[in-house]
Amino acid sequence: MPLYMAQIGKEYLVKKVCGLEETKHHLKNLGFIPGAQVSIVSVMCGNIIVQIKDARVAVSKELASKIII
């Protein structure tokens, strides 16, 4: 399922990152690689705040749809 459908506060593992090479490269630089543990912190103004590794990252719903958990 895409990341934007995840429940707030529940932990998930990234299974796959989809999209154009440029998009995949950007998401991998943010830490979204297969096997990474992620959780949704909150949703604000259409952006999703994600806890990944030791950082919080805001991604748009469009980018979150490219991250399969």
C-alpha cells in the first residue's frame, strides 16, 4: 500500500520506491530505501510528516504515493 494510506503512529517497512529515476534518487537521499522503518507523525495541509531514521521529513501526498510499504 502507498505511504499516504498508512495510519498515524504505526510503524511500517518500506518495500519499494516507484517513479522516475530522478524521483527515486531524491527519495533514497531522504532515507526511503527498501527495509527502512517509517511512521507517519502527522498530516498537515496535504503534506505528510514522516519519521524515518532519526529525522522527520515532510513529503507531499504525490511523493508519498511513490513509497510502497
